[in-house]
Amino acid sequence: MAQVTANSGTLAQESSSGGFVRLLSHLCFAGGFLSIFASIAVWMLYTPTEPGLGERAAIFIGLWAPTFFALSDRLDRYVTSRAR
């Protein structure tokens, strides 16, 4: 049975495969692409009375992508280092 422990303020899955953390890494990776597509969709579909509002919202959503990709990479590196 896997145990979840607090380690330096973060939760880590104590298992040989790092299944939970690996899953979280994949979800963050997918979230990065979802953020890009959502940004494009908001930019294309937003038609308010103030035209700059849609652009600002799209930029804000698009800025999440690098954060999700960085989290995905860091979590993947964590799982890889724990497997050694």
C-alpha cells in the first residue's frame, strides 16, 4: 500500500513506480497544451464591446502554458531520480 507523506511542504507518493506523481506530470503536460488551445479559442471567440478585453484574457490564459510544462518536467525528473 502506498503512503503519502509531507516532504518539504510538498506531497510525494511513496511507491516504486511513482504512479501518482507520474500521473500528475502527465496532467500538467496536457494542461500546457490545453492552455494554448484555450488561449487561441478565447482570442478567436471573444467578441465583447471592448475589443482589447479578449486579447488580454487570451494572453493571461496563454501564460499558464510554460508553468504547466515546467511543472511537468520537474515532476518527471523527480520520479526518474527516485527510481534510481
